[in-house]
Amino acid sequence: MRWGVEDVIERQLSKTRATWEELELHGVTDSTELRLDFTYEAPTGEAAGELSAFLRSATDYDVRADVASVTGTTKPSALSLAVIDDWVAWMVRAGDEHGRCKFAGWGTTLPPSTAQ
């Protein structure tokens, strides 16, 4: 199934806003350090390998790939909604340009200082 980069970005940014609102309810602020976990759907193992190699060379993320997906985790850093929005758009485009892998989303674990 074909998918459009801008459509994926739009959907992911909408999800990001809802996730950020939920994180704020749990005490996350722009100064809270978070690690972001991410997932891509890969059309082939070769595509997953292409994207994972690119992400390893362009970032300091922990990246894993198999025949159908690419997953990983960023290093902890303080993030704002605007920073995450920019990151999501970059990640969607990176997946499209390096293997036509579709960015499936991101998540995080609340740090102990904010977990309730």
C-alpha cells in the first residue's frame, strides 16, 4: 500500500500533541529528560537494513532491524513539543528516503521523578 510522507507526518504530529498533553499531565516539562522509543514498518529486510544503517550513521540512537521493522531508542534529552514535532517530521522523511520505511510512531517511559 502506498502512503504519502506528508499524510504520515500530519497523522504523527496529531498523535504527538495528544501524547505530549498526556506527558504534561504526568509532570513532564521542557526540562524533563526523556528517551524516545521509535518504530518503523519496513517493506523488506533490505529496506530495514538501509534505514538502520542510515540512522546509525546520522544519529547516536540505539537502532535494531529485522525483516519487517526498524526500532530504536534515542539518548535522553530535554524535549519540548516543538522539538519532538521537528524530530517526528525528520524521522518520517528519513524512513521514506532510506528504504521507504513507514514511521509507525514513538513512545517514552516516564522518568522516576515524574511517574505517579
